[in-house]
Amino acid sequence: MLKYYFLLFVLLISGISFSQSNRWSSISYSYSKGPVSPEYQYNFVININENRTGKLIYTKNNKTSEYDFTFGKKRMKKLKKSLKKSKVFSVSPDQMKSENNLMGGPEKNLLITKWQSPDLDARPETISIPSQVNEIYSAGIDNLYKEIENLVPPDIWAKAKGD
């Protein structure tokens, strides 16, 4: 009987540690329009937290505005699904990096800070997705970027772009 409980305990612990491997505490997505005329140049950063809060930092014409927002459980579920499909937790950033470094055009970057117990006295692990992604992973990463952009409510996008 003791062996049965020990086996159950080991399975439970391994299941918990596996389920937490995809857990994150914050995501920071940045977008820059790229080299264009100053009147068309803009960039933004979307920071989101595991508690479904976020901040849009939008810069246009050398003016930066910040907008706080929240999003619902359905959006969080979609985000988690996109994270899984993008393979950011299962494929290393080095593998995702494209060999073809293209010049010009928009630049997108993603930094994921993984969840870590507050009891640990160490920096949390981070995953940094390169701006040039291999073709194999680009559809999943592009979908993830769209999902992150969709977390920002339309009225906040309108305010940011209209400033």
C-alpha cells in the first residue's frame, strides 16, 4: 500500500512540475514600424501580466502615451492557446531564429518572463523570441502577435492612434 501512495505522489509531483513549465508571469511584445518617413513612424509595446492586466505604450511623432487595460478570461484562454501553438515553450529561441536576416520593414520582439515561486531567490527564466523567425514557426508566432494585439480594447487603440 505504501508503494501505491509513493507512486501516486511521484506522478502528482511530476504532473504539477510539467504543467508549470508553460506558466508565465508577464509578456512584453514590442512593434516598430521600421525605417519610414517621420510622419509615418510609430511603435508600441504591449505589456501583459498573468492577472489579465496590461499596458499599451504607444509612441508617434515623438509623443508617448500609456494606456492601462484589462481583459477577460476568454481572451486569456485564447492567448494561452496561441502561446502553445506558437511553440515558444517547446522550441528554443535559437532554433526559431531565421538564417535570412532581412533589412527594413517592421520589427517585432517578444519577451516572456516565466512564472517562478516567490520563495526562490533567483531571477526568473525568460524567453526572448527573435525578430527574424524561421519560416517553420512564423505562422504560429504571427498568430501569437495578433492575439496579443487583440487583448488591447479597440477604444484604447483608437485613442492611441488618434493622439
